[in-house]
Amino acid sequence: MAVVLVVVDAVDGSVPKPTLELLTLARRIGEPAAVVFGPSAAGAVPVLGEYGASRVFVVADQAVNDHLVVAKVDALQQIAGQAGDLGGVLLTASPEGKEIGARLALRLESGFLSDAVDVQAGDGSGPPVVATQSVFAASFLVTSAVTKGVPVIAVKPNATSPEPAPVTPEVTEVAVELSPAALATTVTGREVRAASGRPELTEAAVVVSGGRGLGGPEHFAMIEKLADLLGGAVGASRAAVDAGWYPHSNQVGQTGKTVSPQLYLAIGISGAIQHRAGMQTSKTIAAVNKDPEAPIFELADYGIIGDLHDVIPALTDEITKRRG
């Protein structure tokens, strides 16, 4: 069975949900082999084994994390050369993941597919791996395949549900020789972002977003309360961010972050194409807006036409009541 490299976004040994999704997808097309970076990489091995990684390549040298992008590409190129029969490489479709994937595909003389929302084995009559991509600002879904070399695919979070498949991984420690290009840029400092207690926006299964219809920054408190009840993340439209009501890091849209949760709640958001580009691959979309002609209703699976200042408190109270 062909080996599928899964690039792990581990932090201090903690493995995020999108990586577990990649391991689940990798099992459809081959034998998962995880690649994890950093001095604490070994701490991720038990979780990776629980989700089916039969091999784990550990790159413990901090130097790989202290240089931008190219250092990890150097490592992956080296690992690809020693992994055996390589059937694919899966990464998370983050800005870094996309850049690593594109550079790696170039070095492997193969093709790169970005923003995949599904990965499947081929039917035997064509390419061995087929991906479904979200393209043109998420306006279309297309089926694509790499026809030359090893497919390198960047997959959006929430593409599938993680499914355990416990194995005992074979651990290989890798010493990487960095190229001059990798050493050209150096990370000079890091600052840990204050934890909000909520999931990362791009990884969350539930996202509650507020827009201009909230009427002011103070009303984001009701959005936060609802998101916390649902165990979700808080998003914001560009209009709300530009007005200074909420941080830019929470912006959902073409110039913000792209999300694809199981449930997306659009509160007081009209649904301009810029915003839709960042959330329309969500599995279920619900909207609250007092304008019956708001474009968001064209996209929504469920919609409430009404004053959000009445609807959201009532919804929050009902959820609280049902949870006892």
C-alpha cells in the first residue's frame, strides 16, 4: 500500500483536529505516515497512532521552526525520498500549508491541489487519487486529480469527521540539512496570543458571525454568549471589522479567513459576495436579518426574518433552557 505523508500542525505536542481529519482522509488512499516538527514533536506520537499513523517522522530540530516555510519543504523533500512508495502528501489548507504544498510539489515534479474539501481513491481507470476542490471564491465545486507525479493536496478544515484507527507507530527521527534558501529568513520572536477559550476560527465546527446589523461593538457580547453556548468560534463581517467593532483576526470573507464549519450562523450580515466567499462551503447555514431581500437568504438553509436583538436573546434563552 502506498504511503501518504500527513503534515502535522502540532504545537507543543498538541495535535489539532484538522490533522486528525487528514489522517482519516489519508487512510482512504493509502497508509498514513505523519510528519511532525519541533522539539516537542515526540509528544504527538500517541495521538497520531490513535488515528492511524503507522509511521511517524519526527523532525525535532528547532532550527526547522526557526526559519520560514522553506525549512519544512527541505525536510519534507528529504522524507519523501525515504518514505518508500509515496502515494500522496496531505496538508492543512492554511496559508503556510498552501505555500509548503506548492513548493514541495514543484520539487517533486508533481502537481498541487489547494482548498480540497474531500479526498478519495480513484476508481482504477484513472488517477489513483481524486480531490473535490472549492474554487472561484467557493462558488463552484470541481473534481480534480494530479496526473503526473505524487499528488500534493491542501485540505480545508472540517472536510470530514476524524475517525480513530489505533495502531502502534514506527517512529523515525529525521536530521535535516537545511538549504541556503531556508536559512535566508529567520524567526526573531514569537508572541503567544491570549487564549479566548474558544476554538480556532478556521477549525471550529460551529461559527457564529456578526455583521453591520448588530449596530455597534457592544452587541458582539450576545454573539459571544451564543457562540460559547454552542462551543463555537466568533466571526465577523468585513463591515464590522472595518468599523472597529471586532478584531481583524476574526474576519470571515475573501480578505479574511475561510471557514467551513458544520454550522454557520450569520447574524446581521447582508451576505455580500466578499463574505460569502469565506463561508459558503459550510455544511449548514442559518441567517438572521430583518431585510427579507438580504442576499444571505439565497445561501442559507434556514433563515429568520426579524430583529436580531429580539431573536438572538430568545434563541440563547431557549438553548440554555433545553440544556437544563
